[in-house]
Amino acid sequence: MLLLILALAAVGYAIYRSTDVREEVISGGRQFVYGEPQHGLILGLCILAGICILSTIPLMLDRRDRGREEVVTRKRTLD
């Protein structure tokens, strides 16, 4: 569950950073740009979200605990 929340937070922050307002300030012959999207950060956050989603699939499909309980109950009924 934590990985899914982390994935949603990473995608949400990536969308927030990609839609940020761009502000240009020119003073003294220099141009300063504030709020420009950082494509490396956005890509990294999307990759992190993808890894989190892919890692939750094996965790949800893991049924080792349930299988052990069935084996134990079968052994008890046979004795």
C-alpha cells in the first residue's frame, strides 16, 4: 500500500513541476528564468512511480503464507 501511495505522490509532484508557471526576469542585461520545468526530475519521478507500481504486483500475488496454513491444517487432520 505504501508503494502505491509513493507512486501517486511521485506522479502528482511530477505533474505539478511540469505545469509550473514560467517567469522571466531581465535585469542588468541578464535573463533569469524561474519556474521552468526540470525534465530530469520529472523523468526520475515517473520512473520511480513505475518501479513502485511494478514492485507491488509480486507483493499482491505472493500467496506463500496462505499455502503454508493449508499444509499445516491438512497434516493435522490426517494425524
